[in-house]
Amino acid sequence: MLPVIALVGRPNVGKSTLFNVLTRSRDALVADLPGLTRDRIYGYGKVGPIPYLVVDTGGLVAEAEGIEQLMAKQTLKAIEEADRVLFILDSREGCTPSDQFVAQTLRRLGKDVVVVVNKAEGVESATAGADFHQLGLGEPLAISAAHGNGIKGLIDRALEGFTVAHGAGAVEDTGIRVAVIGRPNVGKSTLINRLIGEDRLIAFDQPGTTRDAVFVPFERDGQQYTLIDTAGVRRRSRVEEAIEKFSIVKTLQAVDDAHVVIGVIDAHDTVAEQDASLFGLVAERGRALMIAVNKWDGIPSDKRNEIRTGLDLRLPFLDFAPVHFISALHGTGVGELMRDVKKVYAAAMRDLATPDLTRVLEAAMQQHQPPLIRGRRIKLRYAHQGGRNPPIIVIHGNQVEHVPDAYRRYLANAYRKHFHLEGTPVRIEFRSDANPFKGKRNTLTPRQMQKRKRLMQRVKKG
């Protein structure tokens, strides 16, 4: 198994910045704001001689209340599963009572700790770490995560005692990537916690609890999955905090990274324009989509048909997406949801044979011919597959630049129905066969030139 290294400390000491440096990514949000990271975030370390896992955590504080208690619980779980803990401190502020509290917590848990003094750019190592010897956790190591100073020495120290064999055989197999999206407070984190069977993510009765896109790998019925919990997306006019704007960017990036997207809707709310806009963006990006109507257990029977009708009226352009009525809190319908995730993924990644695609095209044209353009019929000759996730079908013919959108949708529906491509959009691309002789003129031989001259003379005499 891979060695696990946890980054721990009080808020705003640079844990997420160091996480991004070690993973060579931007998976963790970074801003000059305490308490930005809430859930624990995993990444594959890419700095150092051997592979390892890095875990970013929320800040530990004394006398935690409300959501800080849930953040502390997540941090303690990360410390328990870690092989080594990097205790991150701020050289500019010196040793604070909050640092003393974190040190006491680490001593009580008995973990192997490396003391890391961050933000030490332009300061001698001995001077930066002088104030932190009082913690009694070993020799402090001065670095600057933002500028990359001291990172090589840090990772050598952090990986001491681990061998290549410790990390051998570990493969970064993320399996089917499933992004869970929706408006704030619709139950996205609760759904993921239900799927994996533990309180892996903070679920709190407060909109905007999740800020990062959190990747959660797990296995179900022999199939590897990576669930991606995302921040709730609101209308642009209601987004005021800069942090929320960054969170929305992370959500949109997660949609691009995913194979399948689960759009979560609160059954107690009407389907809003924001839901239609967000899910429409998923379809536009070509990702397989499923709709999960959450909190269904609390809906009276007489109102359920009304909600179903509202879905059909508000989301008619998502008729390809299967709809599941679930309760993430109690687990109702969650099993069927994951079974459909596998089917939808298979549809999005399916290989389609060229002869079959061409036969479906011919049958569709027999049933409904392409329109006439200035008295000439659009001719579509053959089709082949141009990509997967989503399935891209390339159709060759002439005058294809004049094919109307309605006929494009007609062909997409014909292919989806014939190949049972449920849950995934189907993209139709048209290509015009170029004339290889266009713009070219043959050079006439002397004999052809004489013949042409005689013909021209006859034309003039006639």
C-alpha cells in the first residue's frame, strides 16, 4: 500500500498550498482566508522518490463549535489513517496557543510527526524554527510552500523509512468518475456518505458547506468508482464571496473530469432555472447525466405526481437522462441509482460499428428524408464513430452545412433508440466530402491545344 502523509495544523498556515505543491495540482482551494478547507482531500504525491498519498485537512482549533467540530472530526480521521504527519506552522506568527493545542493532540495520538515551519522565505532556517522547539516534537524544518523553498528536503524527511516496495504495486486506478452536482444544501455530501457507508464528508444544515471538489474513491460490487463531491452552484447574481466563485470553477472542472454526472434536486423545492441551466451545461459538455430527486421520503403521495410533471415541463431537453427518486439520508433508491450509473457509463463508452451506424442512417432517411436546399436534396452517404464519452457520430455527405438542427436531433434520437444509449447525449457531426480536383486545372498537351484552336475557329465561322 502507498504510505499516507497527512498535513495538519491550525487554520491558514499553508496546508492547502503545500498540498498543491506536493501533488503538482490545484486540487485544493487556496486563499488568504482561515477555515477554507473543510473536508479532507486526497491526492497522489508527485514530488519525491516513491509514490505516496497526501491528505489535506481542515484547521484544528480548541473549543470547536458548529461546523468546526465536524472539521476537527475529519482531521482526526486523517491523522489516524496516516503513516506520517506533517505539522504545519507559520513562521511569521510564531508559536501560538492554537499550535500548542495541535501539538498536544498529536502527542496524545502518538503519531510520527515532522514539524514544518512554513512561510519562511528570506529567513534563515535556524531563525525561522527557533520559536517552535518548545513544542517538543523534534527539529523544525523551514520551508516556503508558496515559493517552493525547502520542498525537496521536506519530502526526503517525510519519506524517511519508506521504501519503493512500500509503495509498489499501487496503481492510480480511479475507475468510473462520478460527479455529484446541484444547488447548495440539496444533499450531495449526504448522498456520498450513504454510498460509501461512513461520514466521509461534512454534511451540515448550512448552504455552502462543501467548498472544494472532493474526490472519494470506493469499490462497489467489484467495480472501482471515484465519487466527486462538489460545491453547490447558485445563480450568478447571488454569488458574492470570492471563495464561492472559486468553488463554482471547481465544480465545473469536476464535470469535465467525470464520466457520469448525478444532478441532485431537492424534492421539496421546485425545479429552478438554475437547475435547468446547470444540468444543461452538463449536457453541453457531453457528459452522461442522471437526475436524483432527493428527500423523496418526506413528500406526500398526492404531491408526487405534481413533482414528476414539473420535471417533464422544466427539463424537456434532458429526456435522455434517467430520473431516480431517492432519500440519501435513509438510503431509499440509492442502490438502483448506482446500478444505473454503471449502465449509463457503459452507454457513454460504447464502441459502435461503422456498418451498423450507416444502416441506422439509411433507415432514418427512408423514414424521414433530409430537406431540400434550393431544389437539391441533402445527401448523407455513410456514418462512423468519432469519439466516446459522449458518443460522437460523424456523418459524411454533401450540403451538410445546411442540415437543420431539428434533423440533427432527429438523427441523434434515432441512434440513441437503436443502440439503447440511455443517459448520455449523442453528438452528430457532419462532414462534407471535399472534391480533390477543386481548383485544379489539367495542363493541355500541344496536340490538345491545336485541337482546341481548330474547334474555336469552327465556332467562330458557325
